[in-house]
Amino acid sequence: MVPANGGIPNHPAWPALLVRSAVAPDQIEETFLANGWRGTWRWSVYDYHHFHPASHEVLGVAAGSAVIHVGGPDGPQLDVQAGDVMILPAGVGHKRVSASSDFAVIGAYPPGQESPEICRADPASVVQMVARVAEVPRPDCPLGRRLTDDSWT
């Protein structure tokens, strides 16, 4: 959990999750699709703080390694490598700080959220964005497990 900072709202109730060695890199997209997460893409992570105000996102590291800054300027910087999976609730900021030359992630979104809006940090609108991300519904079945009302785990 990281509170809103630097114009990034983050999610007011749900933490970002990092699951190390969650899935074999060659099975990431298949795993996301099998659990109903769609809109898959393969690329990298933007090198600036950004967030998705109306969609949750899952990122699976398909190759290489990177340092990902999560939660805005005051958030932690996480080392990730092939097979790691990050689950980012709506509003959680993220940015690539550095990466190996072969770094690649596969991203996906829950049903109905497949075309995410991308927002940059904006201190002037952060209060409104916190309210907006709090309204994004919890996915029915994120990555094979039904969520309880008080936790993403």
C-alpha cells in the first residue's frame, strides 16, 4: 500500500502485489487468458509514472529483468525477473526505472476493462482520481482465485 503521492492516486484500499516466480514465462499469456483476463499485449513498461484510473492490470515478466517503481515517487522500486507477476489495482502508479536489453512483459486486464485509459501523474486531479479508482469493481475471478472483500490475496 502506498498513499497518493506525486500526482499518483494509487488505490485507497487494495495493495499492489508482486508474486515472484508465479508462472513459467512461456505460459504467462495462456494463464492470463485461462483466467478471463483479456486485452493482452507484449512490450515493456513506460519509463514515466502512469496509472490506469478505470482498470486493474496484471503484468507478467516474460523475459529479462527490470526495476519497476510502484506507487509514484514515494513508492518502492522493485526488482522483477522472468516469471514474476505484478497485480496492479486501478490507480496504482508504475514506471520502468531500468531494464535488461531483453526485458519484456505481458499485460492483461479483467473482463470489461480491456481498453485501459493511461494517465500521467497530475497533482491537481489526484483527489478526484482517488475517488474514481475506488469505484472500479473488484474482478470476479482474478487469476484463478475469488477475492474476499478485504484482500487481494
